[in-house]
Amino acid sequence: MTLVEWASLIEPILPAERLRVYLETTGPTSRRLWCKPEGELYRAWIRELGLQRAEGEPSL
């Protein structure tokens, strides 16, 4: 596993199958983490783990 900050700067060389991880500031001391699977491998992984989109989350 590799985490890349500012991945948009190297978008063309990233693998098509990946799990995007987002960290959003929700307050002075709070953050929200959410993931977006890209490719069937990661969509299946999310389903297998029983994870689902929370209300108000962007579409996968």
C-alpha cells in the first residue's frame, strides 16, 4: 500500500485500480475520512467488508 498526497499531480501514472482516500476538515479539531474505490477489485473489497456510502457522501 502506498499513500500519495496531492495524487492529482501524478494522475497519469497512477494505477487504474485504486482506492482513493479523502480527508476532509470538518472543524478546528475534527476530520472525516472517506474512500472511493476505483476499479472492480476495490468495489468488491468495499462490498466484502460491508462498507457502504453514508448519507450525504458523494456517489462512488
